[in-house]
Amino acid sequence: MKTALLLAALVITSCMLQAADTLTIIHVNDTHSNLAPGGSRDNNLQGTIGGIARAATYIGMTKQQFPNTLVLHAGDIYIGDLFFQKYYGVAELQLMAQLGFDAMTVGNHEFDLTPTTLQTALDTAFATGIPFPLLSANLILDNDTVKGLKKYIQPSVVKTVGGLNVGIFGLTTPETNVLSLPAPAVLDTNIIQIAMAQVAELKAKNCNVIILLSHLGLDLDKIVAQYVDGINLIVGGHDHYTLNKPVTVNNIPIVQAGAFYHEIGLVQIEVKNGSVTILENKVTELNATIPEEPTVAGVVNMLVADIENTYGKVYTEKIADATHTCSEVAVQLTENGSKDTPLGNYICDTYKLFGATEIALQPGGSIAQQIYQGPLVAADAFRTVGYGFNMQNGLGFHVVRFNVTGMELLTGLTFGLSNITVNDEFLLQCSGMKYSYNPDAELPQRLTGVEINGQPINPSTSYSVTTNEFVMSFFAMLNIAPTNIHIFGDTTEFMVLSGRMMLDKSVNPVTEGRITSVKSTNAVEQQTTVNFSAKALPQPAAEQLTINTPVELEETAQVKIFASNLIEHHISHSTHGNTTILDTTSLLNGMYIYKITSNNTTFVGTFIVNK
């Protein structure tokens, strides 16, 4: 693994800490093992954006200028690049140590290969000592088989910087319990109570500044800021958002710096007479104007050569050219227009052709990065679909083929529309079909039309589908039972996609109108306003769920609960003020939709039950 050679010669200038009341915070998040540069490639196939060597330059120069500096990572170094497939996070952890990172929050992807793999990586990377702690105050490590992680993961840390005591605590998204493999570790869902306790503890330790290093995602960060006083700054992750201006809630600024080492954030704080003020916040793109630190770049190149010894010339040999940058994110999902993406179309067309099926599906959350204009290497293809892993060759999720009924497909598409007010993570990109939706409609009625190969969908017809293993497993959570399942055990998404690119030579997909958002113009339908701003906690729920709405509700508010298959469930509930409490003890594990109607407004959202 050549870990002994990692940055042995790197020296970053450090100065005597000044006794000033100013603190500089450098932050990154969701780097996903993207240690080599990406973006558009030059004639030598070198990426022009990002890479940890450019981050090293930025960190070193900032520390020279502002000695009172902390370097923080808001989680998710795992999964997303061939560096992970080869080194399981060890290379990035060691590079972070050499660059002087002070703390990292545990992200959900850190558990994608179970706690055992994380433990092994930390044991290897930190064999000679622990250079920085991993943080997660809501991670429960009580089971004997995961207690070893307590050596590396703690709720909080206090750093003395100049004359300041800086308290930093971490929180990890509770979605980890469902979307990753943390068991027997568990993510506690009571994030508000935990955050309050952490703030109280850090205040008792005489901290001048309290920072939440969060991998909750912006929506939950906002909720924490709304209900928990005493936090001075939330450094966030999970969404991959580039927040050029902080999102401020309850006078607490929330910052985030993109993903993949493409950007890096900087916040400067002044502490005076017990008052904390944000002096500056900026996010800087790590582009070609920032040179790569030579020693770090040399180490990365050495690691690339080692990867290519295993997987072939995945970084140094061109496989195709992209005529334009192909976006992977569907945006403005609640506005009229086409919501299929160029890259989503290309990937789904590729899967449909490979599987010889009627349709193909790929959720937006499974497409990690866009493809940039110019020459492409195989690693670029991997980065677009690199969120998976398999035990045969490690190169991502296997491709799968199966059959579902039209009704089951309608269920999957409807659930895919459940989170469009937040992001496109569940929105299903497609090939061989078209569908439309009304973003203003209540969720069970949001899907307005589906055509498969030019014909209206038939709920009783069986349709053949090509997709990945993750989608098939997620369908099971929605009580969808595919038939005629065939897993291509020797073929992964990456292999199919890169193979298609090599055959095409030129990659030029476009938006085609396969997914269309059409707002209703029927005044009768819109007598009741649909609102998506309610917040449901904890997520996942076990015995009880609390839903907070931005306005007070009638005590006679109508509350309806639907399973993901749109079957209504009748459960006990109560409404007082702006709070509705659901008794979820009778619900089975899975995804659910809530609808609360009061004063001509219907609040709609989703929640997870996991017992």
C-alpha cells in the first residue's frame, strides 16, 4: 500500500500562535477519495480542478498568513473514486494527517463497507499515533464488536488556538442507519437533545467558540440551528452544496464547500468581549490558478501508478471525448420544465442497451459527478457511478436485470418524487419511458402520466428493467418484489459505462424531456395549498415521530399516513399548536408519507421507520 512513503518529505510552515482573538477555519467535505485532480483534462490528461495537492497548497499558504487556523473535514472520505477501491481510505487519512487536519466528522459513507472496514483503515492509517480525532456525538458504539472504534471516534474535541478554546462536536446523519451498513453501531436520531448536551458540556469546559462539524445535511443543520442555542458556526456536509454565502438560522451561520476537493472553504471569526463575529466567509475553487504542492502531487502520482498496476490505465489513457460538460443534477424540480439530465439519459440508455430490457432506471443520488468537456479517462466514468462496491472486483455496484409490474413501477416513480423540494437524490432518471408530474400536487397524486415505449403504462403488465444493485435493494424497502432477477456478477456499472464510452468515442448526451414537471393550472385543484416545509424527527423513527409545522394547526387537523405503496395506515396521533405527534409503534420498517391538512394547507413529507 506504500503507506510508509506518504508525504514523508512534506513540510508545511508553521508559526508561533499569535495571542489574538481571531480564528481562521479551513473546511472541506464529501471528498470521497478524489485525491487526483478532476474537471476538464488538458492535453496530458491531467485534471484542471481539485485534487488534494491543490488543497495542500491552499492550506499551507493560509496557515502562513493566518497562524491561528483550524482545518476541518465534515465527513465522507469513503467511496467515489478508484483511490478508495485500492486503499480503503487509508491514503486520504494519512494525507490529511500530514496536512494538519484537526478533526473530521464521521460521514454516512464511512460505514458503506461496515464498521470492520473502517476500523481496519484507521488501525492502518494511524498505526503510529492518532493525529486527529473523528467526531460523532450521536454514534452509539456500545456493541463489543465496534467498541474498538472508540479509540478513534469521540463526541467532541477542544482545541486551543492562540488564546481561544475552540469546542468542536460532530453529528452524523441518522439516514446512515438505513442507507449504509453501520450495524451493530447505531446513529442516535435525537440530534437536538444531543446537540444541546454537547453545547452545555463544551461551555462547561470554558470554550470561547463552539463549532458543530456536521454531516447531517443542510435541512437538519437548519433544524439544529433553530432549536439549539450556543453554537457559533455549523460547518456542514452531506449535500455537496457550494454555499458561497452562509445560510443563517437563529443567527448561526451554516457553511459548506462543495465536494471532491473541487472547492475549499474559509471562515474567519473574531472573538471580542465574549461575542463571536464572522469576519469573512468564502469558498474557493481549487482550479488551475492554484498550483499543486509538488511533494503531495508526487505522492498522488505514485498512488495512481499503483492503482494502474491493479486496474489498468484508468487515469493515463484516453477512452473518449465529451463534446460538452454533461450535467448530472436535476434542478428546480418544483418548477415547470424538463428534469431529465444529459448524464442520466446517457447512463440509462447504456444500461437499457446492455440489459436488453424495455426500460432502465438510475436515481439521481447514484450519479455522483458530471462529465466534463474534453478528453475522458476511465476514472472519469468511475467517478460518475462510483458509490458502490462488490466483493468480486470491488469496482462498484453490479448491473442487474429484473421484471416489475406497472403498478410496482408507479410506486417506485411516486416515491422518487417524494423529496423533490429538497434534491434529486431519489428522482429516477430513465430510458425507454417518459413520465410527468405536478410538483404542486399532494404526493400520492403527484405523478400525472407515464409512457413506456410510447404507450401508456399498464399497471398489470410486467416490464423488464436494467439498473444497479442499490436500486433493487431499495425497491425491497418499498415492498416492491422484482421477479426474474439476474445479477451480472462479472459486470459493474463502471465497466458498462466506460465500455460504452470507448465504443462511442464521442460523448454528447442532451436533455430530451423524458421527465417533465408541469404545474397544475386548475384553480379547483389548487384550493388547498401544498406545503413541504414541515420537519419530521427523529429520522428514522421507532415508536414516535414529531412533525413540526411553520404555523399552528387546528386541533382537528386531518392526518393521513401512507406507505410507499400508497396504502393508507391508520395510527394514533395528536396535534397541538404547530406540533403533531404520531404513534409509529404499529408501523413496519420502511418509508412512509404523511399529509397533515389544516386551514386549507396540506403539509406533506416523508419519514422512515426503523426498529
